[in-house]
Amino acid sequence: MFNFLSKINPFYKFVFIIVSSTILTFLHFLWLNVAVFGICLLLLFLGAPSKQFLKALKFLIPVSILAFSLFMSGIHFGVDASSELGSVSFESTQNGLNMSTRVFAFASLGLLFALTTDSHALIKSMQKEAKLPRKFAYGMLCAVNLLPYMKQEYQHARLAFLVRGERIHFFSLKPIFSMLVHCFQWSETLSIAMFSKGFYEDGSI
């Protein structure tokens, strides 16, 4: 029973998540938000490896901070905008709960898809089931395969600045700029590779 979510066709799973998110966008019910969040967590617990479920719980930590912020905003700027924290109305509390639970609902849908779907399998499934043109499929595969190299290049850039004795903080733009320079070089190499494979600018193959 475990890991059955990864065996579902990725394209059908993608369509289900998109449709569910669209429906959830237009429906503002507290019980619906809670139900979606609970069902997604239950599916992750039953249908995904334990490490993926633990990873989902870690992702929910910053989501909880955002949800709490929206809850407080809903209380102060909700239906009864004049209410103070000491005299919270029922309407403003309900509005805050609705806003915060919507964050959990959307986040759980995203985690359910992201943690149980392989990127390469999704692109191949979209090419087969949705008739995605090979040109776009090849480009998406290139982008997916470049992500680990971008992370590695960013770490190398930070290390290079530290070796030179320059102080690099978490929000420093210097390693990001260095990483982007290399990404532009990689994009040119990839465009040459796509041209050599028969992919042309006019969309013909």
C-alpha cells in the first residue's frame, strides 16, 4: 500500500491537482479547507515513503508561520475591521481561520503532488497523454536537469568568495550573479544542442 501515489500516472495526477486547486479557489468554506488538508496529509502518510511524509512536515513549518500571519491579519482586517485584539468578533475570527486554513489546503495539495511525482516521469507522461510537442518536452527536461547544477554552482560561488576572504551573508547577491553568468553560458550550449537535435526556432522538427 505504501508508495502507491508514485505509481499513479503523473499527468492525471497533475490534472487532478489543478482542478482541485481551481475549485478550492472559488469556494470559501472553513470545513472544506480543513478536509482538503487532512485528506492530503492522510494520503501522504499512507501512500508515500516515510521520508517524504517527514519532508512534508518540515515544509509545513514555514507554511504555519504564514498561516498564523494571515490569521492575525484576518482578525484585524476582516469583517469587523474596527475590532481590537482584546475584543475579537466571531466574524473576524472566522475570517482569520478561513484565510489561514486556505494556506494549509493549497500547500498540502502542492506537497502531495511535488513529493510523490518524478519530474522526468511527468514530462514524459505529458508528452504521451497531453501530446506535448517534443520541442517543449526537451526544453523542460533540460531545465529540470539543470537545477542540481545550479545549486552546485551557487555553492561553488559562495566557497570561492569565502576563499578570497570576502564576507558572504545569506542574502548576498554576488554568488547569485556568478551562478547566473554560468547559467547563461549553459543556455547557449543547450540551444546549440537543441539545434543539433533538429529543433528550430520556427517550431519545426
